[in-house]
Amino acid sequence: MSKKVSTKRVWAIRLLASVAVFGLSLMAFNVDFRWAMTSLVSVPAHEPFDGTTYPVKHSPIWTKLNSTEYKQLYDYFSSSKLEVLPTYNPSELARSTDSLAWGNSAHDAIRNAKITYSVPYMGNYRLDGQEYAGSHLAVDIKIPTGTPIYAMANGTVIKVSNQTSGFGQHIVIQHNNFPTLENSNAKTVLYSSYSHLSSTLVSEGTVVKKGAKIGLSGASGTATTPHLHFQIDNAEAPWHPFWPFTTQEAYNQGLDFFSAVNAGLGKELAMKSTVNPMLYVQKYMNGSSDSYVDPVYDDSNNSGEDNSGTDSGSYADELDDYGSEDSGYTEAPVVIPDEPKELRFKFETRREYYVGKDSPFTIYLKDQYGGTYDDGFRGDLIIKTDRSLATSQNSIINAMQFRDGKLESGLKNLREGRDRLTVEYEGTQYYSEWFDVVGTNKSDDMMFSDISSSHPNYEAIVYLAERGIVSGHPDGTFRPAETVNRAEALKFIFAGSDDLVKSEGLPFTDTDNSAWYADYLYTGYQKGVIGGHPDGSYRPGDTVNKAEFLKMLFNGMGVEVPSGALEKPYSDVRTTDWFASYFEKAKQYNVIDRELRFVYPGTGMTRGDVAQGIYNLLKNLE
């Protein structure tokens, strides 16, 4: 008997020790580990699923506000300046503001939705409206402080927390036996979370009904403006609200928080662990999926069976809204009339500097929407480095030293190590991305300062650069994480080619025959690789999506592609999609990684990805 008791005690001690150690490891990442106990302690039961509702009922008509109204509290808004929360439509959010006309009611509604949904699901902080262009695994809903927040569905509150950073004041609600976004007949556990609140109105263990008022919006935690960070985690997420990377992981990549999101750090993990929250809510409003048909998942003909091997829905459906197979959108930041500009600083530094060599950097004055801040500033800026491994050539700067919103300077007295630039202004510190300072002997064999031999695309980039197919930027970098636009894609394809044709005049309304891209566009046009939009434009600066790029690549390099695909090459590419055969050929030549399950045809490609794809194609064609 004593032996059995001893064994149980040992087991209990090990269990508690495991939970404690796991909790401490999460605390190191600023994660509240009380979620771990939810799997050990049951939560009060809630009413069965009966549909969803918006977490916010009314939001401002931002395009009608003046500068005073723009920053006032929710309670001060008149009903004439509020509207029912706009429909979340990914294809409309991705539209270029350049394509929207002022005074057109339909266009004004789209513009207002783009402002309201400032960061879409799996988006970034560039305000481009693009889903799957970053690793922001929620939807940011821009609303004034004090806006009532409501439970999206029946559930049980499992967490109410107040953090000084991160999610700030936030609430997590557990929803048992809920349908999935893909299948209305499935049953799973979901966790909705509501972050950056100014006030919470419920406590842990509270059973709430759909539409129950649970808090008020704010800007607590890591938030630069009042908004609701609305997120839905699935059962795969290890904690709630989930986040796909740690501070240390971002640091190891030389990224700050916002840059890490923009770079898509942890993107695959984010997609695995979360659900598009607004599409989920809209799909099941009023207790059914009739009120909104998700362009990604449409299970209206779903019998409950596993249709993963069929063509019943695809991310590629969103490409229908991109226009034709030769279209593609990238957005300028949203501009709101009459809003006071806020001064921000943008840094342009190298990934690596070398002791004893030129070490330039540039600082830009920007407003909150990415435009040039041209209102000047009072006093001085103090420029230095965070770890004092270098000094700035100009350490005290006033507004007169900026030209067109730009200051070009450099570092001196460099010592080896890892550092970053800082700007101190009116008591606030602003930081650049991290960079490395290395000895001169380490740079001798590096073709580009930001591409070391350990970079995953190193072999491909060096191979193409040696043959004149790719080149770097004037500052010696390659910038593999930058997204490729429609003009750059053609340069990748035709640079170093004997087929390049001297431009005799571009046929598009928005191109310049004297620009660097003229010969590449003209060659593509003459070879039938590209065409224009119905309005006669080409939009050379728009991001090229994967489907477009593959069509350009194979046609430009004379690779024969069949008219149709025999089977789905990837889970989100249907055999009936116009681009299916291009992805089938890309998989054959490993232009797109053969091991991927989802490829997201409507998203852009980075310079590193394009170089790797062209390299793999050339090696397979040898």
C-alpha cells in the first residue's frame, strides 16, 4: 500500500513540476500561463452554438470626420457620424486607394472599410490592406476609445488580464463544440480574444451569451492608436491569445516587433493556430452561414465529409477580384483628410557594417500613414547607437538639416558587435532595425552585405548575380525579403538574356519609356508575356502575385506549359483555375517548394523567393 501511495505522490510532484517549468518558460516570453490550467480544470458550460455577431456594433464613418472628431471618445460621437460595422471583404480591402474616386458612394464605403480594418488577417503594418502579407494573426479594427465590445458568440470567459505591453487589457472566451470555418458540420473548440481594451466588464468563469457587452476599447499594451485586436485561436494554439514568435526569435533575425510582423516571421505557425476572425463571424451570423459566403471556404454543398482532395473552395477564388490573370494590386497607405499629422522616423541602415569602411545610413521623416512629414519639428534630434559600438557623424540634428524629409549621414568609430541606431526626440526613443558590425576580413568574400553563406537563398543569388541575372542595391545589399513588383519581375526574367529588345515606345498609359524598366517591359510585351489592364495601364509598381509571376516566368523563358492541370498541385490551387497548369509546372521544377501544402496564389513573392525559383528552373533545364 505504501508503495502505491509513494508512486502517486511522485507522479503528482512530476506533474506539478512540469506545469511550473512550462509556465516559467512562457513567462520569459511575457505570456500569461494560466491558460495551461484550463486543460486541467473544467470551465463552466455555456449555451450551445447559435451563431455569431460582430464584436463591434458601430464604428465611425472615418471619411466624414474632422480633425477634432477623429480623436474624440466614442461617447461624444453623434449617430450621424457612426455606421454599422462595415463588411470585412478581403478583395475590397486589397484595392488600391488610387483606384477609388472621392464622391463615389461605393468607393467611399471601400475607403472607409480600409481605414476601419487597418490591419487585415495575416497582414502587416504597412497599411496595404493585403491579407497573407505578414504574420499579424488577427484583424485590427480601428475604433475610438470607449467603444463597447461584445462577445462574438456564446462562451465562457477563461482569461481576463492586464499587461503593460503586448495585448494590454484583454479577454479570452472559450467556445466549445463550434463549427469550423471550413466545415459547418464539424465540432471544435475555439478561443476568441479581445485586446488593447480600456476597461473589462467580465471576470474569469463568467458564462456569456452572444452579443453580451464585455469591455470597452482602448489603446492599452503595445498599441499606437485606439483599436480592437480581434483574434480567434483554434485548438492547435498552445496558449491564448496566441502569438507566432517571441522577442528573442525576432532579435535573432535582426528585427523589431513591427518589422518581424512585416517580414512574416512565424507566418506558417500563425496560420496553423488561428482562424480568420471576421470571415468566421460573417459566415455564421444569424445562426447560419447564409449571411456571408467566404471567398476562401464555401461549404454550401458540404455534407460533412472530408473534401480535402476535391476542388470545393480555394484561396484562389479571391483572384477573381484581382481582375484578370495579368492584374495585381498593391496599396498606397490610407490617407484620411484633415487628420493632424504625427511625426514618425523611418531608418534605412545596412544589415552589416564593416570596421574601417563607409557606413552610411538615412533617416526619413514620416507621418502615421507613411507619407513624408513636411511640417518641420521643434528642437533637436539626438542620434546615437543603442550599444555605443559606433557614433554618428552628425549627433545633434535640427529640422533645417533634413532635405525633402530625408537626412543622409553615416557612422564612425565602429567596433565589432550588434547594434542599432536611436533617435531621441522630446524624451522619446526611436530605434532602427538591428545591424552587425564586423571586421573587414569578413566582408571580402560577400557579394552582398546582407547575404551571408548561411542564407537559405545564398547559392541561388550568387549564381544569378555572377551571370548578370540579378543585381543588388547601391548600398551593397540585395534585400531578399523585399516584395517584387510587376516591373522588377520582368527584369529578373530578361536580365542577362540575349532576347532583350530595345524599347521603341511602351504602349501603356502609366509607363515611362525612359525608365529603367522600359526595355524589360517592351520585351515582355513583344513576346506576348504581358498585357495591360482594360484602362490601358500596366501598373509597373504593383506587387506581382505568384500566379502572375509563374505565367511571366514560363512564357518569358519559353517553357511549354499545358493548357490544364491533371490534378491539384497544391491544396489551394484547383484544377479549374486558369493558373493551375503553371503551378503544376512550378512544382515539377521546384520553382515553388514541392513540399508546401498551401501556396496562396494571390500573394506576392520576395526577391529571395524569385531568385531561388529562377535558379531551380535553370538548373532543371540544364
